[in-house]
Amino acid sequence: QIVVVATRNMGKVREFRHALAPFGKEVHSLHEYPDAPEVVEDGNTFAANAFKKAKEIGDFLNLPVLGDDSGLCVDLLDGAPGIFSARYAGEHGDDSANNAKLLDELMRLRQGDDTEQPLLSAARFVCALALYDPATGRSLESEGEVEGWITSETAGVGGFGYDPLFYVPQFERTMAELSVEEKQSISHRGVALERLIAKLG
Ligand code: ITT
């Protein structure tokens, strides 16, 4: 049975495939539907954008669709980049430019601090999910978060996005150093998906 996720982000797709395979679900992304429209992410919240992705693609395909809107909120940056995480450095989805900009901003703010503290700021990843069914016009929604720290140096090659800079205290490693299973067990997306599945009953 197929689950359509309204995303072009292969990092997200990999995680959904891994999480849903045990339920016998095959995950399709928008790479399988090249004619699907571009969804303009102009909502003010993760939840609003997740719903928009699910509804616009669900109505277009006439199939139930899962939308994921997620991002990184950094305390020292008053919650930025937040809903703008994918295009923080300008170009959409340029992970290494986004990471470089995040480090630049934090280093600038920390200038004058003479501590050798490698953890630059507390931060959290947030994920909002919406599962929209065009047959009923209804949607199920959930949200998940994970708390961590932005480190001064990238580490690890797993995951995607800001994972190499996001230090997870429970594991004493960055998100990019975790296996897919480990990441899923604590991540914003893993938590949000668990909550959505619980709502599905
Ligand atoms: P779609 O809209 O096609 O799903 P996107 O990458 O544009 O793909 P978002 O608008 O939700 O998706 O932006 C999410 C950004 O937040 C993503 O590009 C990463 O920079 C960051 N992000 C989200 N989840 C992450 C995770 O698990 N690990 C690292 N970074 C993450």
C-alpha cells in the first residue's frame, strides 16, 4: 500500500521509507509525480505549511497525502531560521550554505566570549505533519520536537540539512552521526509520526 508524501526532499523520504516499511507501506514522493504543482510555503507556522502541502497535492492527485513542514529553531537567534530553514542562506535546500550561515551568525554573536564552549546555542528541531484525505476533506495533524545544541564544528555524514551541527545530548553525538534507527527514535519527525499513527488508531 502506497503512502504519498508531498515532498521533494530525499532526506525526508529516506526517513519516512524507513519508518513506514514495517507497516508494509511503500512511500512515494513528488519525484514519482513530476507534474505535481509547486506548493508555495507562505504559511506562518510549520503546521499551516504542512497542511498546505498535503491539501494542494492531495487535491491534485485525488489521493490521501502526507505533508511535512519542519525546521530548526535556535534560541540565540530568537527561533530563526524556523519556517525559513530550507532557504536560510538564500538558495532553497542548499544544506552546506545553510550550515555555514548558521555557524557564521552564531560565531558573530559569540564574539568576545572567551570560553572554549563548543556548544554555541540551545536549539530544537520541529516537525509538523498533516495527513489530508480529499475524499472527506479532513486532515489529521501532529507535531514533534527534539531539543539539542548547535555545535561549533560539523560532525557526521548521515541524515540531511542541519544534522551535522545538531548535537543530541542523549547520544553524545550529532544527529548526522546517528543511524537512521537512532535518529528516528528521538527525532522531531519520528515523534510527530508516532503521534500521527496513534491518532490513526
Ligand atoms: P519539501 O518542502 O519538499 O518537503 P523542504 O526541504 O523544502 O522539502 P521544509 O520546507 O519543511 O522542506 O524545510 C525543511 C528544512 O529544515 C530542511 O531543508 C532542513 O534544512 C531543515 N530540516 C528539517 N528536518 C530536518 C532534519 O531531520 N534534519 C536536519 N535538517 C532538517
